Amino acid sequence: MTSSPYDLVKRLNNKLLIGGKLVAPLSKKSFPVINPATMDVIGEAAEAHEADVDLAVQTARKAQHDWRHMDAAKRGHLVSKCADLLEEHADELARLMTLETGKALRTESQVETKIFANCFRFYGGLGLELKGETVPYSDTMLTLTIREPLGVVGAIIAWNVPLLLMSLKVAPALVAGNTVVIKSAEEAPYTVLRAAELMNTILPPGVLNMISGDGPTTGEALVKHPGIDKVTFTGSVETGKTIYKNISQKLIPVTLELGGKSPMIVCEDVDLEKAVDGALTSMRFTRQGQSCTAASRIFVHESIFDRFLEAMKKKLNGMKMGDPMDPETDIGSVISEGQYAKILKYIEIGKADGTAHTCSALPTDAKLSKGLFVQPVLFTGLPNSHQLCQEEIFGPVTALIPWTDFDEAIRQANDSEYGLAATIWTNNLKRALKGVHALEAGFVQVNQNVVVQPGLSYGGVKSSGLGKEASLEAMLEHFTHKKTIIFNMK
Ligand code: NAI
Ligand code: MG
């Protein structure tokens, strides 16, 4: 049975999920959750303080023993069953996510819930891949390695794709035999809580616990808790650095998925229509550009620059911004007043030095009059060195930069603090190959820009982070350690 998002919010109000049950926080504290498309307060989420974090971590520790000693294939089987259940509830999860994030239901939330369930399904099949090796050390010795779980994983996620981020952390951690305490983002606590609740009808109690609260109170308490053996985080570079610093005192492993300023290089020989569609999806305009891989620097060959700009404007003008729940809507609202102000500030900074091409139209619906809607802006006339091309905006703002020399375009693409994703658009194989080798990024695609795909390692270099996600290697390298064993039979 699926429930309406409003009924779900009522039930999930002011609750944490610890030991398989929805519980009120010991802190007795809560914080408002807002629908950014209307600015209505939709409910109050529980704010976990130190005692709540401690209870969640202790509960996960108690569940650790039985979970790690369960056959790996059986753990995988349970995670696969979670995938089926989450898929059955995809529609209700998508609606709940749209309600609390303002992301358009058809173009964003429904797409994300599918990838999210697939990610659980992918990892669910990998239980028997937690293999070690034998080492040819001596005929009279048996020397081998085995993979063991790390223990209790603390996962901290952002609000832009809450379910996807949850799956990238929880699925590999669980299949590898770890138990988990996950902290949702302040802006989007309910969807993750509902998903965790559904999973807890399948998983043994205490294996997956969910807490909500802010960064300094809840997040820091989780990172610093002595019972946490590994932290995995997605969010800003600044918070990533704070977490890294706090973790350094505990000597435990950490995975950090941070920001990006991803370049897209468009050569003169491309199929223009295809590349323009690629630019629109790469920039995640349907998500108001709130993506760490957003193609926020588009380097277009000078000879097709004007045509490319016009075609982008035309397509963006045809996209409908409006009520995120309406299936006709292509683009919803941005997440919060803070992000809204940040994006508008960057648009002003850009306008001072370049030309702003503002596209699409703000919604006219009276019930959305207070909503946080931002029109997509394409900037021209700004060099790559400009602040707008160097800093992550996390909004529907991108810069188009003309080029004539391919090597120079690559040099500028690499002239960035970030190195998450990059795309090259060309039918010239030689150039494409040169580009994929030269670009400083963890994920490089030619003539397409797919989102995170279960099976393909995803993660950045430079300030974009540490470690990989979404693949078998990610599970092995980031959620297990290798134990070396020697039997001497001489
Ligand atoms: P943030 O990095 O502050 O928050 C992400 C998560 O970290 C949230 O769950 C938050 O509660 C938690 N957190 C914050 N401080 C913490 C601390 N000291 N210890 C432990 N956990 C902590 O990101 P925020 O404020 O939501 O967005 C700010 C900017 O970050 C955005 O404008 C965007 O540029 C970037 N960002 C990047 C994302 C990505 O996917 N790489 C996702 C979200 C934001
Ligand atoms: Mg913050």
C-alpha cells in the first residue's frame, strides 16, 4: 500500500529510526522542514543530539556481530529484497522527495527512485564477490587474504539527490557486512527516513539506523563518536575538509564525494542538436543545476558558438518551470533560502562582467508565489579565470566560453580546483582520445553524459574528493579491509 506524502510526513514527524523502530529523539528537539516550492512548513524533523547519536551507534554496534557473521550471499539477498520493496514504493518515495526538495516529480524524483532501487539491486548481487586471494608464498604454507567488514559506518549525505546518495553508501556498506548509522541532510529528512523504515521491515533490527539533524550538532557527533569505524560523506568541500580534520584524530578511513565545476568541451564537428541536448542534461537544468557534476563550464568551438548558444536558449525557453508535483513541469524550485540567495549573488557577480542570457519563465501560479524558483542563466563574455567559472554555484547557471585551439581548451578545462566529471563532444576519435587522457577528472565521457550508473566507479580528483562509489571496487576498497592469513604446515 502506498501513502500520500502528507500522511507519511505526519507519521514520520519528529522521529529517528533506531533499532528497527521509529523513536522520538531523547533531545526532545526538532526543526522545521520546508517545501521550497511554496515555502510552507510541512512538518518537524527530529534533531538528534549527542545522546541520540550515541544510542544509534551503540545499537549499530550490537547488531554488528550477527550481521557480519551472516553468509555474505544471504546479506546480499536481503539487500536485493530491499531493492524490490523500495521499487514497489517508488511512487510514494518520489512524491515525498518532491514535497521536501522542490525537485520536479517527472524529470527528477521519479528518475532518481529508479536508479536508487537499481543501486540496491546491483550491490545485492555482489555478496559472493567479497573475495580474497591466495598468495604463492611456499608449497608448505597456505597464504591467503580475506575481506572483512570495517564495523559501523557513519554516512552523512546532502539534499540534492538524497535517495541516490543513501543507496551509494548504505548498499555496499551492508552487503560488505557493516552496520550503518546514516544522517540525512537538514533539508530532506523524510524521504530517507521512509526508505530506511521500509528497509527495516526486511533487515534485522539495528543494522540500518537513521538520524536527522544539522551538521555541527548531529553530523559532528557522529563523525567524532568512538564507535564509528568509517565515515562516508557527500557534500561541500568545506564540510569535507572539516570531517577529514576531525577524522584525523581517530585514524579511521573516510570517503569524501565533494563538489565540482565540470567542463564540457564541444568541438566544431559535433552533431549540434545532440550536443545541445547533452549540455542541458549535463547541467541538470531540470534539477535547477543542483548537481556536483553540473557542466557549469561549457567550452564551445568559436565557429559554432553563436548557433550553440541560440539552440540552448531555445530549448531552455521551451522548458516549463512550475509546480514540482505537476507531471507537466520540467523544472522545480531550488532547495533553500540560503541556496537561493547564493545563486542570485553569483548571477549578480556574473552580470557585472559578462552577458546574462536568462531563459524560461518563472511560474505564475499564486500558490507558488513564495517558492524559490530561479530562471536558468547562460553567461557569455566571462573568461575561465572569472569567479563564476571557478566556484561551485550549485544552481541553474553556466558559462559558455569560446575556443579555437583544442589544447588550450583542455588547459582551461583543467584550470580548476575541482576534478569530478568532464565531457568531450566530438566525432574525431584522435581528439577524443587525447582529451580523455588529458582531462583531470575522475569520470570522463565522450558524446554523452549519463548520471551515476551502478557498476561504474564514480568519484573525483583534486578538491572533488577521495575515493570511489557505485562499483564493486568501491565496496571492496572502501567498506572492507583485507586480512592476511598464513598457515605454516611445514
Ligand atoms: P554541507 O556540506 O554543509 O552539508 C552536507 C551534509 O553534511 C549535511 O547532511 C550536513 O548536515 C552535514 N554537515 C555539515 N557540517 C558538518 C560537520 N561539521 N560535520 C559533519 N557533518 C556536517 O552542504 P550544504 O550546506 O547543504 O551546501 C553548501 C554547498 O555545498 C552547496 O552550495 C554546494 O556548492 C555544495 N554541495 C555539494 C554537494 C555535492 O553533491 N557535492 C551536495 C550539496 C552541497
Ligand atoms: Mg551547510
